[in-house]
Amino acid sequence: MKQVHIVVLGSVQGVFYRANTRKKAKDLAIKGWVRNLRDGRVEITAEGKEKDLKNLIEWCKKGPKLAFVENIEVEWSDYTGKYEEFSIAR
């Protein structure tokens, strides 16, 4: 089990990126959160099996149909186990 922090840059707000990220994470049994940042990026912290997190990262590179992802930043860290579900944070 691992944790990954992802920051997504591009046209990723107002295109259901957070809702679709939550759906993808739930489909992969990943826990954590996603939120919009004031500068237009989307931030994600996710925990789960490494292979599932890699699948989420690949999905984040494209996002939902209306999104245009320019770049993503990925930082791996140790699993904490502190998340009970995957939620949309404010």
C-alpha cells in the first residue's frame, strides 16, 4: 500500500474532473480526496495498492471527456491509512 499526491494542470475545473476522479478512485478501491485549487489546478491525495494508484495516475493524464490536461505532478509517499473513503474536499 502506498500514497500518492497528484497535482493536475490544464483546463481541469468546471469539467467534472473532481466528480470523475472520485468515481475512478472508488472503482479502484482507492481512498483519499480531490479538490480544486485557487490557481485552476486540481489536487489529489490517494491511498491504495500501488498498481491501482498507477492506474489512477494514467487516468489523471487524460481526465474526463471535457478536460484538457497539460501536465501532472506526482509525488509518492508512505501509506497512512487515515482515509475511510474517497471524497471531494473543499
